[in-house]
Amino acid sequence: MNWITDNKIPLGDWMEAFVDWLTFNAAGLFDAISVSLEWLILSMVDIFQMFPPFVPMAMTAALAWFLHRSIPLVIFVVVALLLILNLGYWQEMLETFVLVLAATTLSVIMGIPVGILAAHKPWVYTILRPILDLMQTIPTFVYLIPTLVLFGLGVVPGLISTIIFAIAAPIRLTYLGISRVPEDLIEAGKAFGATPFKLLYKVELPAAMPNIMAGITQCIMLSLSMVVIAALVGADGLGKPVIRALNTVNISQGFEAGLAIVLVAIILDRICKAPGAKEEG
Amino acid sequence: MTSLSSATTTQATDMQEHVSAISIRNLDVIFGNWSHDSLRMLDAGKTRQEIIETTGDVVGVKNASIEVQQGEICVLMGLSGSGKSSLLRAVNGLNKVSRGELLVRDGERMVNIAECDANTLRHMRSKRVSMVFQKFALMPWLTVLDNVAFGLEMQGIDKATRRDMAMEKLKMVGLDEWHGKYPHELSGGMQQRVGLARAFAIDSDILLMDEPFSALDPLIRSQLQDELIELQKRLNKTILFVSHDLDEALKIGTNIAIMESAEIIQHGKPEDIVLNPSNAYVQDFVAHTNPLNVLRGRALMTNVEQLERRDDTVVLDRHNNTLVTLDADGKPASASRNGQALGLQHWEEGQDLDQIQADQLMITTPDISMRDAIEIRHRTSLPVLLCEDGKCTGMLEDDDFYHALLGKHFNKETG
């Protein structure tokens, strides 16, 4: 039985060779992506920081009111944001928010078309499904290493890792939504002379919208759950104080930073969720 | 109340231009991937079951040929799985035609849906043929008004124009006040009215209706049937209507095509179907229908030749000694019962039945509906005399009505 252990299959070496090959051959490309994404995120953070804290606060509260017409929610949003400001995590909160926003936007921009394609071409989904499963089950730290190598230290590997983790949600739910559009609605669209394009954006997408919205909400929450891990590779945000607290066994800092993350999560969840649920009524 | 089916039949005969709106010849529709093999098996006379076992294909329609004239309501009737919906859906290309010809009128020309390209098909769907669905198929995220405007939106008409046009059609079905609501806020009957308005909105000549009223409760169903008949009279659309309910078919159909296991087994006027069912399957359907609105005097009457004669006097009812005297042309001149003279009075369809008095022998045409004839018989307590071209041709008595109501009229010949 020794030969089994003696002749180790060099899977890891192959992967490393592949990543090396990528670094060697496509370094320019990865650098370009890295630089431009980093610039985008940092300048967005800068823009948000130009305003005094009450401006984003008022905007969030207004958005909550506009979408839900719920006074308790508006009060909660304001109080939670004031608490974050008071704890001294305003800047980190903004950085996290921008990271989540960027990761979600990119995931949605890439994920929805892939989901639509998968719903229309069954073979695409057959190929896609194991890949999505892999992306969601493989431990995050594992792909943190190659992204770190490819994109260098900073916010971009964090962003890429977040996207890898979160993009499955919009893909899966778009796929689900589009493939579950009632057959008679599709037929009605066809019967009234819809072109394939009109059928997609006048029938299929509106019909799948509750699912797609759920996918986006899920994507936001998954992105947020990655902030601590993103901080490991140097992304700024609320993850950093958590890591720092862990390294210094600082209970009070860990608790406060953790609380700030939870508050951001609740705000995002409450604001994003219901517009989809409203249509069910 | 005059019978609705008789109204449509007269209307259809009035404008008999004999212009085909839909012309279907030897049409096969097969669902599945092996339609060549399946067609070969079909030609070899194999049954649906044998084909599904060998190739896995389902035969939807087999060798169907049917002409639908402009302005006609043609009802495709049959049990579920008989292929009626498959045939209907082939007309606007929702089902692909496997073989045969399917011509649909496009202005002056006929377009063969079976082999036209995608652009032509889209043109036909957006301008010529519209559809009403069994489960309404309204877009839940659109308001009632925007649902009605849906077909116009597909044509790329701008929002303001299409909303104006949609509003007009919404008024037509009496739902203009509901324009801002969403479909789920409406009852089933109202939702189907919206479906109807949506189909009317594109001003197509041909309407395909796939069991549009089956999902509604009976009262609403009957109401919508009446409305459809009214609208059809006003707008003169050609309607291909699928139904599994013979009563519905008899009520609204100008012609009825009965389908059984993918084939059209009988095609004719409602009365023909009821009087001469072509096989046991149709007979079974007919036995469960109400003949009151369908059958006419001609089919039920006892011929004047069969009645007992005493010189120029004909005995209508021996028991009460009801006699009618005919002149040399065979025209009724006078009538009496038990020696007492009776008045003679003419009645035509549409006249008020309440005006009829007892002891008046009513003279009418053989085209009278069974319902009206019974009403007259009931009011006068006398037989009903039927005359055509001034000549007495027959009469209707209780026996004739009972015969029809008990479904024993199958073998009685028309005219």
C-alpha cells in the first residue's frame, strides 16, 4: 500500500504552477484590474467622506422611508448610524459599505446575465452548477491566497474574494426566477408578437423580479459576511478592527466593531428586503 | 327573450361572403423530437398510443382540415387531450406544425403559418391573430390598463397612444374604472374581461380563445358568453374558440368541430351536430346537452302529410278535435276546436311572447326555436302550426317536444 502514499499526485503543485503562469503571463492585466478597482473604491470612499456624517445618515433614513413607509425602521436606521458614529467606526463603516456596494454591483452585473443564460440554455446550467457549488463551499481562505498573489495586498483581493463568494446568489436566483416564469405568461408574450428581446425584458425579467431582488439582497448579506476575511488581505473597513482585536485579545474593541458590523447588516437587510416581498401581497 | 344562438346563426347567414379567415389542410402536429418517424407511423395507420410507445412523441393533431369563414365563431370541442388546444395553438404558431398547410388571412393574402419566417409570424401575431388564455395570463406587475396595452407595447407604440387605445377597449368590456388596479385585485370574471380587452386592443381580425371561460363559475361564464356574442356581432371578428362544454359550443358557435383523439370527427352547424351525431362519442356529448336553444321547429315537427285529413281539413289534435282548414294553396284559412272557431295569428321571432292569448292558433315558420315553440304551446294550449312560403308544412305538439327533450330526435331527419 505504500505506493499510494509514495507517489503523491501533485495537485497543489499544478495549481501553483497555474497561478505562477498567470502571474507571469498576465501580470499586466491583473495589475490593471487591481489599480482601477482600487482607485474606484478609494475614490468612492473619499466622496462619501466629503460629506458630514449626517448627510449619508439622512439619505439612508430617507431611502428607508421611501421604500417602506415605516417610522420604526427610520428611527432604527438613524439610531444605529448614530451609535456607529459614536463608537468611532464611521470611516470604517463607509469603507465597508463601499466594499459591499462594489462587490454587489459587480456580482449583479455579471451574475444576472449569466443567470438568464443558464435559464435559457440548460447545458450552461449543467456546467455552471458544480462551479457555483465549488465557489460557495471551498474555504474562503484557500482562494484568498491566489487572489493575494495575483492582485497584491489591499482592498482588491478582498473584493475579488467577496465576489467569488457572493456571485452565486444572483446567478442562482436569477436562474430560478427566469426558469419559473409561468408558461402562460411566456405564451401570452409570444402570442402578442414579442421579439425574443422584448420577451426577456417585458415578460421574463419583470416576472422574475422578486427572485432577482432576493438574489441581490442575499448577495449584499454574503458580501457583508466577507468583511472580516477581506480585512485579512488588507481591505479597509469594519473587518480591520475585528482582526486587530483578535490579534491583541481586545474584548471591548472586538465587541464594538462586531456590533457595528451587525448594525450595518441589519440596516442593509431591512432596507433591501421588503420591496420584493411587497409584490407578493 | 329570444335565443342567443339563433341570433348569431341568422347573422352569419346574412353576411355569407365565404371568405376564409383560416384555412387548415391536412394538418399534423406532433410534439417531440422524432416527428419524421412519427409521421411515417401515422401514415401507416398506427394509433397515438403505439406512436408514443415507439418514438415517445405525442400526436397532438392528426390530419385536420377545416375552413373558418370571416366573421364566424368556430368552436373546437372535445374532451381534454382530444387535440383541440393543440390545433388552436398551431394557428398562431405556439405549436409547431409538423406537416400540412395552415393558411391565415393577412389582408388580401393568406400566410402559411406552417412555413413562414420569424418576422412574418411576429407580424401575424401582433396584427392579425390575438389570443385569450384559459388562466387569463395577465402580467401581475402591470396595471389593468397596461395589461390591455400589452400587445400594443409589443408593437412599439408609445405609452400615451397605447394607453388611450387600451382605455377605449377597457370601456368596451366595462372595466374603465378599474384601469389603475392590478390583476390580482379583480375577480376571475373581470380578469378574463381584461384578457378579452387585451386581445381586442390590437384590432386583429382573428381571435383565438383557449377555453377562456372554463375557469369561471357558471353564472359569470354565461354572462361572458353573452357579452362575447354581443361583441362579436358588433366587431365582426373571426373567432376560433376551444371548449369542452357542448352547451357552450352550441350557444356561441356558428360552426362546431368536434375532436376526438387528435382528429376532427365532425364539423357542422350546431343543429346538425345535435340532430345527426356522427358517432357514439358525439352522441354521448349530445345526450347531455340542453336542446332548447339549438333545435328548431323543422327538426321536431310532425309533417303535414303525416296528419289525418278530412278533405281540406287537417286534424291537429284528435282528442280535442282541433281542426284546421287549408285553402287550395295549402294555406291555413280557418281553425276550430270542438266546433268552436279559433283565431289565426302569425308570430315571428322577436315578437313579444307575452302578447299571445289562449284560443289563438299560432302560425309561425319552421325556423322557430324549440324554446319559443314550447312557450307558445304553453300559452295557447294549442298546437303550433308551421308554415313556409304561405304553405302549411307541419305542426308541433307535446309529443314532438318530449321526443326532443328525451334525446330521441337523433334519427329524425331535418326538413
